[in-house]
Amino acid sequence: MISPSLNINLPSSGTASPAAKVLVPPPVAPAPVASAPPGPSATVSLSPQALAASHAASAAGAPAMGAPTPPPAPVQHDGSVYESLKHGISTAVTDVGDAIADGAHAVVDGVETAVSSVHTFAKGIVELPFATVAKACDAAGALIDEL
């Protein structure tokens, strides 16, 4: 992630506006340097909201001296980031739902196969005596027909 930074040259006299004094931290005593720098400066990192506000303020023009400054406009969020986040969450929820559904179907299929096998085995055990009796009767009937 890249954060924008801005180098501000601080005026040496006290003629800076009150807004500039609020935004800029007090300068730290510089280390002794062999040559004198052109003037004190500070590096300020601005958030996206601060950048938007500074662009809005520069586009609207500077207010008259002594006039109250209007409250900053609400920051408009980038729709593509919102849509991307919304789509990502929606996709994740759908994927989790699909995984749960697939797992449930696999369990149901396994239970169905097991129950079907048990049913077929039980059905065979129950039908075996009747099939044996039926075959015996058929054999007896064939023997009677022969006599």
C-alpha cells in the first residue's frame, strides 16, 4: 500500500494561517548541520480522506479571511472497491454454502447406499424361506405331473 506524502516548507515567521498551524506538527530541533538549510520543513503523510478534502478545498477556492470555513463534504467511497468487497464476500458465502451442500449430499448418498444394501440383504433373508418353499412345491407339482 502506498501512502502519499507531502513536503511542506514551514515559514520562519509567525505569519502562517491558523489552519496550517493545526495541521503541521511543531518542528523538531534539527541536528546541527555544516551548512544551513534553506528553511525548516516537515514531511506529512496524508490519508485518502485528507487528500480528498485538500483537493475539494483547492477546487472550491480559498475562503475570505475571517469567514467561517464550511464543514468538509462527506467523503465519497470508491464504488469499485465497495463492489469488489461486496462481490468477494458474496462469492465466499456462496462457496461455503456449496461446500456444505456438497458435503450433505455426500453424506445422504452414503447413508442411502448403506440403507439400500441393508434393505436388499434383509429382503433376501425374508424371501429365502418363501422361495425355498415355492421351489419345493414346484418340484412336487412336477413330480405329480410325471406320475
